[in-house]
Amino acid sequence: TIPQAKKLMQKHRIEKLLVVDTQNNLKGMISVRDIEKTEIFPLAVKDNKSRLIVGGAVSVGDDGYKRACALYDAGVDVLVVDSAHGHSLNR
């Protein structure tokens, strides 16, 4: 939790804390700056694991579809379709 991370960082006088699972695989990192931003921006949009929501923009056509698939596979939370040139013949 954030309070636990803060306590550890203060105790050991470190600015970054590695987060590992039970097999010691690296799962993430918490920095002092992350904690400060959480306190400054408490209404930031986050998922159920307290991670910032990530969005990606795609265009229309085959390239846009391929990019949308890649973003989906990467775990993006939101896709935005730029249809400004959707009427063109090069879609």
C-alpha cells in the first residue's frame, strides 16, 4: 500500500521502491514523486489497481486497425478514433 511504501522509503531513506511478487519477479516501482503526485492529484483517473488509465489514438483504415489491435493487446484502457480524414479515399 502507499502508506507502507512511504514508511519503508522514510525508514531506509530511499526515493524508489521496487515492487516484487512472491517469486521476486519485478512487478513495478514506486517513487517518492509517484506518492507526491497521488497526494496532489487525488482525482486522477485510475483503474482498480491504482494505475493511471492509459489511452491511445488510432486513425481509420488498415493501419488504424492494426494499431488498435496492438494497443488492445498491450492493455490500453481507452481507444480514440480520429475520423477527421475518414471520408478520404486513402482510408
